[in-house]
Amino acid sequence: MHILITVFFNAHHGGLHDNIFSTIKQSIKLGNHITVVCKSGMFEERLKKIGVQVVTTDFHSNDNTTNDVINAPKNDYDVIHAHPGPSREVALQVSEKLELPIVMTFHGMWADSVVEYSDKLSAIFPVSEGVKDFLKRTLIDDFDKMMIMPNGVNKKLFKPKNKLFKRKDEVLNISLITRLDKDKDFIIQVFYKALEYTSNHFLTKVRWTIVGDGTELDSMKKTVKDITKGQQKVAFIGWKAGKELLKNYQESDIVIAPGRCALEAMACGKPVIAIGSKKYNGLVTKDNWTRGVYTNFGGFGNKMNDYIDGTIEAELEQVISSQKLREELGSLGVFITDQFYNEDQINNKIIGVYNIIKN
């Protein structure tokens, strides 16, 4: 089977890229061929390294991109998997011209005029029940095409350290793991509240590690310096992936992260405060874990309009003050990701849909 995947993104890397890449790797493992339509850059090079045919485009002309896809060296496509934004317009054009079945994933609170073309889709993949409910408010029909396909976790890579990590001092390491771009501003603003709180109340007990990069990096460094006045250690270590990211998860005591990163940290047995670009889900516990599942751990909500002042400070105090609680929540995170977020199982379901609808 030859699968055509179309994707548009602004950032060089992130959860969207990792989500798509995991589906591609599993598809190749099962003997399928892949072509991806995307912008040039780091993701393109990453795909080429594993033998994926890439049609690069700036998406300025959908007609030109569609022609490039149709005239690619290997163009015996069987099915199309589209993602929102300009890339879905290309996917719809190719689908119409080549009479190919098409599925589409919705990662958050955007509908991209799906009401105008839902009848052309063979399946619709919201990443959570919250996203599904959002789409239902937009769609008039075709509810029956929706199938939840959450972002998964590479359970072979992201897992707890064999032995409990022992640090040389009593200082706890809290990691913020996210892209540092404007679309993550809600996460960054809540982080500032957390940093101010620890600087005032846990100055010698906490240090911070910021894992990520982006357009807001320089501004963040300045604001962090203003908040801490240089008294609390905050290390900016850049974007990490693979085993380097695993090492950071395992050497953290508490992780603050959105979406996929929140799930990876949970899989590593760490207590997680989940903050997405749209919603504060908070410390993941037995009492509220379903809220995280519903919103894709922060991808669905109303930002500060949903946030209650003082929440992250109160939750940080709980988890900083109790090693027992940190261990309990770490075990809970491993169990949740085992039960619901194994990426191989999720990708196999997606590939199963491809097989059902393919030409």
C-alpha cells in the first residue's frame, strides 16, 4: 500500500511532527510505502533518512503542489492522510483528481471548514473526545465518521529508569518541556507564575530546566532573570529528542508539559502538571486524569478564561513537599500511558483504517 500524507506546520519540530513520524515508521515497518507533502527543513530531512519520498512545497500554490504530487516518481497512491491547514487543500485536490479515499486528523480547536468537505472524507480522526465534541458543534452531518486516534507514546523508548534516580543534593529538578513559540504563550505565562512562586517559597529546594527552543526564547530568558533576580537556578538547554529527551525526563522530579510531552513524561514515571496551548489541566491525579484524556492534556480549552489564579502554585506545593505523592503520581502516569497511549497500537488502528478504505 502507498500512503500519501500531507502536513503543514510553522515550527521546525514539535508534537505534530513526532505524531506523524511515528505513524510513518510503523507503516513502513508493516511493508507500506510513504510519500509526504510538507515544507522543506528539518522534518523533511528526517523523513528522507528513513527512505520516505518527500514532495516539498511552500504551499503558496495548491495547484502547483497538487501537480507535483501527481507527477512524483512514485505516484501509485492508495490512500491519503491529511492534516489541517493548507496541506488539507492539496490533499482534497489530489483525492478528487485521482479518485483516492482520504482521512483527516484534527489535533485541536480548529475545524478548517470541515463542514464543506466532510462528505469527501472516509474517516475523521480527532485526537481526543474534547476535539471530537468541538467538531460536532461545527459539523452538520458525518458524525459517524469520527474515530478517536490520540497522540501516542513510544513505550519502547520512554519508560522509567530501572533504579530510582538519586541526585547528589536535595534540590528538586522541575522541567518545563515545550516549544517556546507565540502559540505556546499561555503555557509560558503560567510557567512565569510557577517560577515566581518557587523563587519566593522554594528558592533553595528547586531548580528549573527549560527544554525547548523557539521565537520566544530570548524574551523568556529576560523575563526569567527579572523574576528570579539570578537567585534561583534556571537552565535553558534547548530542544531535545530521542535518548537525550528521555534522559531529561528521567532526571526530572516534576515535569510541566503539554500534550505529547506530558504523556512521555508520564510514561517515564514522573508526576506531571499538564498545560496545553489552550488549557491548564493541572497535576495529573486519580481524581482528574480523565480531564487530561478528554482535552488531549491541554489542547482544548479557553486559556486564561479557564484558569483559576493560584492553581499551579497550590499544586506545586503539594508535589514539591511530598516524595510519596511524587512516587504515587509517577506510577499512575505509567499505568495510564500503558492502558491508553501505546503508539504502536494506535498507529496499527490508523493503518487498519487505511487498509479498509484503500482503492
